[in-house]
Amino acid sequence: MINIAILGYGTVGSGVVEVLETNKKSIDIKAGEELFIKYVLDLKEFPGTSIESKLTKRFEDIIEDDSVEVIVEVMGGLNPAYDFVKTALLKGKSVVTSNKELVARYGPELLEIARNKNINFLFEASVGGGIPIIRPLNKSLTADEIYEITGILNGTTNYILSKMSREGLNFEDVLKEAQELGFAERNPEADIEGYDACRKIAILSSLAYGMHVNFEEIHTEGITKVRLKDLEYAKKLGYQVKLLGISKKINEKAYAMVAPMMISNNHPLSNVHDVFNAIFIKGNVIGDVMFYGSGAGKLPTASAVVADVVDAVKHLDKNIITHWYSKEMNLMSLEEVPSQLFIALEGHGYQDIIEQVFGKVSYIQSDDETVFITEKSTEGELKEKITQLTQVHQVKVTSTIRIEKD
């Protein structure tokens, strides 16, 4: 019998208990051992639940119990999760987590401790909820050189953009509805400003390239400036607007970005709607592969956590090699990144100025704006040209959205 402890009995923690209890027989068979929840750490009381007798408010009860071999951290945040996880690993206990903040910031350090202790630090549920992506990157795709990862990595923003486009609703109205339905947090900043997706693309990039990609160096934009008009223009062009996390290697240099982007209706990610997530990967041998599914939610995320628990139990005293090391990867500067823009200007009569500044462009018909698409250039060059429009020619730019054609 293998004793496990769960840190946190919130949405994901209660889901982990539910999965372990509902599928106990098959999970024990797959693990090769009976799994027993010995402790659940939480400051609240849960009378009448199956974990009432297992509850503790003291982390010390867990860390000092040598019979606990696997710890599940589903508290979220960095404090006290980082201290608890690091302490557990140093004590020789394998750790499973769904905590993307923890993994994005401290992944290399915690993986190194696990390697040195011949135990495991596993985090499948930190990206994509129930979608298996960490394990495929670490195992199934190891024969490939991954040169691109593009993902819809946040269900809240995908739901908002899908609903706006489909029903012609404004951002504020859809956000309010998403909060009422439980798809968005009361404070939705991490989702709608792109921070959640940023941490996830940093984790995926680090695993793909084997070096640490610092999420703080990734250019990140959210969806708060995307207008209903922009989605209507996208439809005219045969595009969808999605918040994408992108990581690409170009001639041994790499860049990563999170931003709203227009993608063609022919792109595999264009049909990923509502709260679903998908991750599209390009490798030099396998070609194109896509992972699709429920990117969040209690049971999908819990399912991924429990799969890691089973893996940890099957590999007690044997480290699963994860190719993510502490050496930092130097990303390309934003100015160097290839880019193409959709641009909307307030009013009409700017064609001569536009062509003087941008050269050849493609215009989109509009009643009250001048709307066009630039030729492909670099972020730096396009930024300079927009500055010329606004500062030299005193033209008001009402919207810019990147176009992802590759």
C-alpha cells in the first residue's frame, strides 16, 4: 500500500479525491499498488465528507510521516506551495502538482532536486488541464526536434472570444456571463490579460527546448482590447481571433509570445471553441500533431493529476528523466520577431499616407474606419511605422491584431 497526501481540498483537490475513490479499483491495478489517502491538508473543516478523518491543518504531520511517499500539491500560488514542495522533495517524497505558477518559476530547481534524490516531480496538469501534453513532449516526441508550439491555452479567453464572435456580444457582457457560469474567476486578470497562457507556453517551451524559458521575458497581451468589430472583420477575411501562446525556433534562435491573433479558418486551431484548449506542435520528423480537449475543470484536471500519481508510484526510487535544465534560453528580442498586422484607423482618407509609410497593403471595406493588412515584416519595423502614423501624421489607430498564417 502506498500512502499519499493531498495539499489543498479546493476544486482540484476535491476532484483528485473523487477520481481516486470513483476509479479506485482500476487505478490500483494500473499503479501496481493500493493507493491510500492518508492526509488532506486544508485550513477548513469538511464535516460529513470522506476525508473528514484524514484532515490536518499542519504540514508537519505530513512531512514528518515517513510512510507518506507521494504528495499532491493542488493549493495553487507560490506561497506556501513552493516551500512545501521543496521541503517534500528534499525529504525524499515524490511530488505531483497542477500549479502552473510554481512550475513556470521553479521548475528547473525542483526537477534538479528530484533528480538528485532519485524521486519525481511531475506536473502534467499544469498545462492543458486534462489534455495529455507534458508526458508526450517528454516521452513520445523525444525523437523530434520541436520547432513550433502554438496553443489555445486558456479556456476562459477562448470562451469569451467564441461567444463574442458567434453571438455578436461585447467583451464586458460575455465576461460577466462567464463569471456567472463559473468559467471566469471573480478577479479574471490572470486569464484575460494573458498571464495564465504565458506561464503555460513558458513551461511547454522549456520542455521542448530543454532550457529554461523565463515567463517574465515573454511578450504578453490579453484580450481586453479586442473589439466586436475586429471579430466581424476577421469573419469577412475567413479568420478567427484566438488568444494564442506561440513558441518558435528560427535558425537556432527562439521566441515566445502570447497575444490575440487572427488565424485562417483552415488552421487546425480555428475550430477550437468555447472552454476547450488545443496545442499544435510541429516537429522536424513527425510533422504536425495536435492535442485537444478540456483545458480546465475539476475532473479533467484531477484526472491528469491522478495519472501523475500513478506514474510516481510506478517509479518509486527511480527518476523519470525530464529534459528541462536551469540554463536560461536567450529569446529573440521582440523587435526581431516576424509579424504581420491587421490595423484599423479612425475615419477615412488615409490611403496615400498608409502607402507612403507601409508600402503595399490589402484594404478591408469599412463604413467608418480605414482597415488594412500589412505585408509581413518584423515587430520592430511595424512598430516604427505605426509610430509614424500616430506621431508624424496624427492618425488615430483604433485596433491592431497580429495575423498568424504559418
